[in-house]
Amino acid sequence: MNANGYHSLPQESYKAHALYRGNKDEFLTAYHAACQAVELAVLNRVANALRVAPAKVWLMSVVAKEDLWRPHRTLATAFYATGPYADVVAGLAAARGASRFRHELVRASLVINNFFDGEGAPLVRNVAGYDHRQQVESVRRLFEALDALREWETAT
């Protein structure tokens, strides 16, 4: 589960965060980069374990909070589908082979909500026009991907 840099903040003001340097927009840029670095580090740990797994394995990467990052979907796609995240997945796929590994990347918004710090201060508003219909569609894509992975896993 990824959040494209919109990881929930602990119970503190963003102004108390170590990355805050007096400017909210600069904080959000630095926080986004730091969160993506964490996502990449976690993926590397998972990939290292999956490389040696004896059975067929699949990996689903869910990029949640689409209602927040959709205006920047080109950048999100670059990171997850063609950038550093994709590079780790491609290395894992090459090491395991197509018959023993499958990956699905799914964009989703499990809830529609603004992004707040731990004290409730708004940091990013959700995308105007991202409505319940789009949110439900994103959850449908998630279930379709899960079903496709289940079918792949059980196929001989």
C-alpha cells in the first residue's frame, strides 16, 4: 500500500516535523520525496524476500489517495510505472521469471478526504470533481486486479 507521498502525519503539526523549514509548500515537496523514499525502501525489502520465495508469488502495488494526487498523475505514473519503483519490480520479475511472478499496479482512493496534519491543519485539498463515482470505480479496479492475481496464482 502506497500513498504517493501522502503518508499520514503523526499527532503533530507539520510545523513540528523535522522537514519543515518555514514554508508549507517546501515542506510538502520534501515530505513527498521522503515518503516516496520510504515506499521504495519497503519495496526493496519485499523484493529481496520474494526473490528467494520457493513458490509462485504475486505483488499488488496499490497507490492510494488518488483523490489527492490525481492532478499530478503524470509524476505518479513516472515513479510507479516507469521510474525507480518500476525498476525494482522489473528486477524482481526478471529474477523470478513470468511463470513465477506477477505484479499489478492499481490507482485507488479508498476514501475521499483532504490531507491533514496530526493536529487537523489542512495540507492538501482533494481534487475538485473527484467524486463518489470515481472513488467507487477505483475500488472496482482494485478488486478486479485482486481477482486477476487470484486466477493467475491458481492457474497451472
